[in-house]
Amino acid sequence: MAPHVYPKGCFFKSLADIKDKKITIMGLGLNGGGEACVRFFLRYGAYVTVTDKKPEEELLPTILSLKKDPSVDFDRIRFVLGRHELSDFQEADCVIKNPGVKFNGNEYLAATKNIESDISIFLSFTKAPIIAVSGSKGKSSTVSAIHYGLCQAGFKAFLGGNITVSPLTFLEQTDESTPVVLELSSWQLADLRGRGVLKPKISVLTKIVADHQNWYGGMEPYVADKKLIYADQTPDCYTLCNADDGWGKVFASETKAHVVWYGDKVELPVRVTKALVPGVHMKQNLTNAALVMTLMGVEPERALEILEEYPGIEHRLEYFFSWKKPGTEKEFRFYNDTTATVPDAAVAALEAFNGKPVLIAGGNDKALDFTHFADSAHKASAIYLLDGKGTEKMIPLLKERQLAFSGPYPSLASLLEAFKKDVMTGAYSSGEREGHGSGGALSGVTGASLGEINLSEPAASQSAACDASGHGPEGAVNVLFSPGATSFHMFKNEFDRGNQFKKLVPEIFCEKFC
């Protein structure tokens, strides 16, 4: 089915044009985007209907946030929760669409007069230079590093988009001198098709891998949405393309902007070789941020100096907790990488460590292939699996490769309790352990399996296998939560999953021992 093309421009001719319009916001959510839209349209005097298929109890944090704010005019808000009503779409002057809702086949969107998104409205009325980033891997780290770097270099810069900050929260603070860094998902880009409002001064396309195939059904339509990031760029703009990626060559051949190549074999004016956050891929993200900074006028040496101190962002290879096994000096360091929602992201996280971390993975499926994940799973010293449809695809692949695993477990709490028990009892001395759930008993294989790391041994005997990537004491055991799968069957979203992990680890490991 052909993608939907929106009318050129914006329904609203000016911000003043919003006053007294009937606006339906499709999707309140919990990540801030829906709430930001409510606040924005109320601020400009609209009548707002908020509709979401989630029930009120699930949306309570967002609703309470609005209710606790005395500046929010509840005389102009109507909530329709747990359902959609067709009349709310038919009678609205404009519907603000959630990017996670498909247009094709949606009876509610088909009934609307006009559709906008928070991104389309922002781009229609800001005068700020836009730095737009999209791709499959590294988007959030790249935009965060660019924003951090520009701010440290003296710019008044803003960050928004798919990184869970709606740009409508800072629209009025932007002008020609305030660069705005936007992370744009393929869905957010699709909502801009035909409008002609996205003209980034600099666009960055990170590595492309298979993602959201349950939505797109193939790579071509997925990549077609990514291409919208440079569709309206002109020769005075820049497009950063990956020379190590076949898609990068396609993008470079199509964009009208000046192409800036990046990659391992490309000679660059600036390249980050030292970083606080582990991983080769992070160094590439930081290098891309440095390239953007130089295009914005920052001296290369200054860009490097700043980005070598970049601290990273929440939920992406985020080190957050350390625990020592009682009676020993053995340290366990926990990393939260919950935003690894595709198999290749979990592989990249594994490769970020010099030694072999304990890997916690698994969850729901996005119609993706887990073969690459299974081929790389030997890079983990032990594997614990959460339950889910994606996990059901992982398990036979791990068994084919004679890689032992523990689980799958029905909850994070039960998984962490089992891991702690194994640590305390030294259960991996023999490389064997009784399995849980549908995983059955472990195969007890050796080689690249659970038997490679004996958690009951002193630290010195494990230092070669467990050396962190330049972080933490030599011999520490790194515990990596990088699911490689989605979260929705067990959690509200990947951020809820990461927050629960960060809450449970100290609770479970410090009980009686802290």
C-alpha cells in the first residue's frame, strides 16, 4: 500500500490561528509527548479533546501531572479514555496524531479534516537551525552527544523528538541563533511526508539495520521513511552518510545536500578515540557529533576535548550500580541498556565490553531475525532470558549453537533472584544448572557457555574473562541488561523496563548484604 502523503505546509497559518480551534489529541501516553501537546494547545487557547485507548488508571501519572498544574485550564479539556469516539475525529478542526498510529487503514484518521503532529507544528513555526538525526542504531546517543557538545561549546541548543522530549515544550524559546537537535524515528518522518517543513541544516543518518519489520513488512518501505530526513534539503545543507553501510551510499546518491562521509576507513577532520561510555559504536556516535560540531563552527580540537567527557544518557549502556559478593572482593557492575529493542543493538552492547559480560536478554518480537544475536551470544559469559515471543525465537538458535542459558523467567524480579542465588552458591562451578520455565534444563555445554565463568572463584582467576572496557576495577563482572527485544507484554515501554531494572537490582542484591 502506498504511503500517505500530507498536504504541503501546516493547517495553522500562525500560532494565533490556534485560538478557539477544536483540537483532538490522539494519544496521551506516559512519555511526555501527549502531555506537551495538551499544554501547548491550551496555552494558545484551543478546546482540547484528549483520546487514548489506554484506560485512565494506566494514564494516571500524566493526568495527575496536568491536574496538579494550576495553569492548566480544565474548562477547555475533555478526556475520552479507554476508547476512541469517531465524532471526536470528525468534528475536530485538527487532529494531532501519535506517530505510533498507522494512517493507512485507520478509520478515525480517515474521518479527520486535518492532521498534524507535534513535530510538524514545531517545524512550521520555529526559525531555529535544525540538526536532524535518524537511522536504526545510535540515534539517541548521537543526538544527546550533539546537544551536549553544542551546549558545552557555548550554544543555546535544544534537544527533542523521539528522545521523549516534545519540541513544543521549547518552541517559543527558539530563534535563528538556537540550534535544535531532533531525533526522528521512521514513524515521525512518515508523518512529515509531503508537508515540506523539514529542511535540516545538517542531517545525520546512523547505521541502518532491520527494525520495525512487524510494522513495515520489509526494508524498502522502512528505509523510504528514513529518506524523508533529506528530501527537502538544499545544496547549502549537509547530509552525514555512513561509508561502511550500503544504505549510506544510496542516501548520498539521492540527497541534494553536501555529503559528509563517516566510517572506519574514511579520513576525517576529527575522530573521537577516547570516551567515558564503553564501546566502539559509541566512539563512532561521538565522532559524528564532533563532525556536526565542526560544521556548526566549533574548532575540531575543542569538539574532541568536549566529547571525550561526554557522560552518556539514561537507559543506554548506563552504568548505575556496583555490588560486592559478601566475603570476597568480587565486584559486580550493572549496566542498563533497555533501549536495545532489536537484536543488533544487543550485539553492539556485547561488543562494547573487552571481556564477556553476563547478559540479560529477551522479550517480545518485532518480526525480526535473531540469528545474528545467537551468533554473537558466545561473547557473553552467561545468559539469562526473560520470557516473551522474541525469546521463543532466541532459544532454539542458542541450542543449535550449544550455548547454555538460564530461563526464560516470567519477571525481572524472578530472573534477578535466580542470578543472585547462582552468584551466592557458585552454581556455575560445573557449568551446569537446572533451567526454569519453558527453557528446561541447561545443556551443561562448555566452551562459550555458562561454564566459562566460575562465579565462585576469586577475582584474580577471572580477570581475563571479565575485564571491563576501561571502566571499573580489573576482574569486575559486568552484568548487561540488553534485551534485544521489545517490552510491551511485561512493561509499559522500554523506559519502564529500564527503570524497573534499576530499582530491582539494588533491592535484590542489597537485601541482607548491604
